[in-house]
Amino acid sequence: MTIHIQPANHWSEVASLLAQINASETSHIGYCGTDQAEIEATLREDFELNEVLFAYEKNEIVGVLAFDYDVDDKQADVWGPFLQENQSIEVAQRLWEAHPLTNNEWSYHFFINTKNQTTTHFVTSILGAKKQGIHLALTKQNHNHKQSAPSPIEIDLKNEADKEAFIRIHQSAFPRAYYSGEEILSRLITINGCFYLNMREMFVVMFTLKQTQSLVKEVSNLSQLIPPCRKEALAACC
């Protein structure tokens, strides 16, 4: 297998490809949606185009990798590796090794559908990421819905008292939720207070990979599993 890695050139191409790959549960990544327009808007706002890498085989794109990261916090949410159907772990590994952001001493967070076995195997067996938990994403379409309950109480998202009350309730009820109350409110305001849902259930697994050179000696006995060019970064995550 001959794989070539190079940066993306067009946001629309990236968004179209991610929407197509992410539509299947066997290649789904939880951080990314399936609506092309929403994906492109998020990419333009939070990513750098030259930091989105494509993997090519025979002039066809077979994999994608990108990071939504915070330099100050040294944290990164890993968008991917996204793999086309029937692609091997080798594609994911080539993308990871080629991306300059994987050389940082950061914590990398993965959000992978439980049916996405190839990517799950890559981050656990090759990178040595640790499972943090399993999250159930419940979604429902609002088709032909007839309201039978009383009208809901309106919450003014511009009212500080209402916002603080929501944050307190969320923290009390869901102390270990992936999104904090503040993050939920910021996302609601961004999309005018509306959720857009589709009729599907997805189990998504969260993994965390921490890279620190100080751990290399402690796991040196696992070095045979790690390519020489990536020994420090990959060994440290075990």
C-alpha cells in the first residue's frame, strides 16, 4: 500500500468528505456531525486549513486527520482519524505520524463511535489511549410532533440569573458530562437557542492520550510495538 499525505486545499472538500465518512457508524467520530454546511462552518471557525491532512492512495482520499486544540491548555480534541470504508490501521498511523501537532506534549481526546472498530483499535492498541467512558447520544427528529404537555417555561439566555441557574442545575444533575453548562449555553446562543436532532442513537467512547517524555523510560519494554520515529510520543501514552 502506497499512501501519500498532504494538507487539504479547500474547506468545502473537507466538509463534504467528513459528512460522507461520518454518516456511517463504522467510521463515525463523535466530535463531527453529518451536515456538510455545519461541518464547514465549524472548520472555518476553529481550524487551520493547512493543519487538516489528507491520506491519498491511488489519487483517492482514504483518510483525514485534524485537531481542535488549545495551545494554552495543551489539550486537543482529535477529529479522526477519519477512514474510508475498509481502510486499514496503516492509514490512521501514517496520518498520525505525519501530523506536526502530534509531536506536542499535550493531552489528546478521542470521541469514537463504538461501532468504529478500526479507529478504536488504532487509538487503544497503537497509541495506547485510555478509555474514559462510554457516552450515549440520544437524538430524535421532530416530525409531525403534537404537543400534549403544557407549554415549556421560557428561559432568557441573555438573563444572567437564568443562565447561572441553568449552570447550577446542570452541574448538579450531570457533574461529569462532556459539555459544561457554560459550553451548552454558548452553543445554544450560537445557533439561536435551537437543537437540530435526527432519529438515531449512537454510543460514543471517549479516550484520552497524554504525551509526556518523562514516561518513556517506564514503558521502554513496549518499544518494540512502536515505530522508531514515534517511540517517545507513542510509548509515553501507554
